[in-house]
Amino acid sequence: MAGLCVLLCLGALLAGQGSADLGAVAIVEVHENVTLHCGNVTGPRGPVTWYRNDSEPVFLLSSNSSHPPASPRFSLEDAVALHVEALSLEDDGNYTCQEVLNETRWFPVWLRVARPPPSAPQCSVEVSSESATLELTCNWDGGYPDPTFLWTEEPGGVVVGDSKLQTLSPSQLSEGKKFKCVGSHIVGPASEASCVVQISSPSLASQPMKTCFMGGNVTLTCQVTGANPSAKIQWLRNLTQPEGAIQPSGHYHITQHGQGSSLTIYNCSQDLDEGFYFCRAENLVGVRAVDIWLSVKEPLNVGGIVATVVSLLLLGLAIVAGLMLYYSPVFCWKAGNTFRGQDMGDVMVLVDSEGEDEEEEDREDIEEEEQETNESEELPKETCKHGHIHRVTALVNGNLDRMGNGLQELHDDGDEELSDAVQEEDKPV
């Protein structure tokens, strides 16, 4: 009962003190050891008892009590100070030392268990959904207690604000401006921890021309780059009327993918859909737009194209077949030479042998006529022979003109022979 009374009295006293008098402050990193002193008093000291101030006072240990410490990590130094080993974040809080000598005295101590952030600060910029203003955010997570921040405008180092979240006025918004956040923590690091954010208007990229066949579908694409903060993308038919932006419907389908957008047009019509389309991107820093020309054409007649190609192929085959039939003797002769491996000399020898047989018959006729008339001139043997050879050669080479000349020479030779024979018969014996 006596112990309970002491705790109740301590709780009432601390509640009366409030948060204005927290006494000494000790800041120690996590996992380290700390010693909390019971007031700044010199001279003789009386028995002390340490409490942890949560929602209710919690007994930790006492110098004149047989009760064991609340945790093996707690001990007394010089019979007065509280020593805590291997601090954890749960040890952070308010502690109270009670000393009884001539009177009872209370000494509060505030223990802050700190942990430095494990990484560097991260800067970002975004648009406030409530006031449509630009907000700078500096995140430096993992530290305890919370670090402090300082925003400056670069270059120049003009101070903009000293909070984690900083709102920019319209006069501070311009293309390419940079802002720097410098973070500080009670346990370091000793070197400066900072990050930089740059605001910029959007840039656009798209295909300048697209084609759609009547009754078909087409998709126009627009990609935004360099926008910080993110830009809002709209599709328009008339750039001077942003409020008349294209809305999704059965004819139009709009898809947003990150900082890109696609406009799909269904069942293209030349009267309704052909013309310029505009992709418009805007953020609080600036606005950009790019135009795309959509051409709507008649669909291709695939069947007609195929029929034309087939007709041309058949016509080509017919021409080739006609040429082969027209020049078939030469073609067959050349093909035969290719397969038999023979040359022109072989053919000429065979043709010449046939010519010699005819020549022998002609010679016999000439000799008979010589015996009868004894005045006829000797026929040029080579003429007939050459005439036959000339004719056969022309036939082999496919030269119809030369073949005709050979036949004419042969005919002339025959006429001369007939004339000579008639003259011999008319002569008197």
C-alpha cells in the first residue's frame, strides 16, 4: 500500500509540473549506453528511486529497496545515477529520480534515443490537390527524432523555407529553376545531407502524320517528357478552345500511360475525322502542344491488286512460251548441243556429207552433158557446194535471210544448167 501511495503521489506531482519543466535532456543513439543523473546536486545524497513516466509511473529500481530492477539493463552508478545499457527506441521518454534526505525532491530527465537516417534526403515536387499550388517535399526517412530542413533557391542560396513541405508562390515558378533541401539531424551525419529538385514545363513528341482507311481504326500517340511536376494531357480538334477537349465516347477512346497518352478513333470517316489533332500538355510551369495530321483514305482494293499481278504473270508466261515456240528449232538445237556436248563443227560435218551426195549426182549429170555437147563449160563445183553449205548454215543459225539467199543461188544454178542444156540441143550436129 505504501508503494502504491508513492506512485500515486509521483503521478500527481508530474501532472502538476506539466511539460514545461522536463529537466535535463540526454540524447543518445540507439544501441549505446547512457547514465542519467539525479539532479545537479553536490554534497551528501539520500536514498533514490527511479521511475519511468508513461501513462502511469513505472518503478525501475531503488537504492534502499530489496525489490530487483525492472530490467537487468538498469543499474545504479554511485548509488544515485541510473545507468541503462543497449538503448532501444522504446527507451525514449521521460524519467524521474526521487531523493529522500531532509526532504523529498524530484528530478525529471528527458531521454531521447536517436537514430540517424540510413539514406540521403529525397526531393520531389507535386501539385496540391486542394489549392492547385506547387509544393516542394523533402523526405528523409529512417531517422529519429525527425530531422530539420532548410529550402534554398539555387543558384544564390536564397532561403525559401524551413519545413519538410514548402509551398511555392506563382512568382517563384519559372522554367528550369532549382531548389535545394538541406537536412540536419541531431546525431549527424557531420557532412551536409541535401537534395535538389528542378521544375520544368513539358516537352512533347509524336508522329506528325497518320493515315486511316475509311471504316477502319487509327491510334494517335503523344509522349510527354521533362515535365516536373507531372503534366495534364488533353486531346483537341481546335487548339484555341481547350474547353472543347475530346472526351471518351463510342467514337473516341483515350488511354493514359504514365506521362503518355493515346487517342484511338473508331470507324474513320473522311468528312468527320480528317484534319489536325492537337495533343496539349500543361503543368504549373508551362504548357506545350503538338499537332498531328490525320489523313482518311479509301481502302485498298486487295482483290484487284492480286488479279492484276496474276494477269501480268500469265501474260509474261504466254510471251515466253510464244518466243520458245517461234524459235523452237534453234532452241532444240542448242538444247541438244548442251546435252550431247557437241559443237558447231559436228553439225556442219553432217550437213556437208549430205551436200556431197547431192553434189555427186550433179557431177554425173554434168559429165553426161559434157560428153554430149563437149562445149558446155565446167560448172563451178564449189558454187553448188557452197550454196548448200550456205543454206544449211543459215538454217542452223536461224538466219532466214541468208537461207533465202542460198536457195536463190541454188535456183540460179539450176536455171543456168537448164539453159546450157537447151543451147546444146539447138546446136547442129
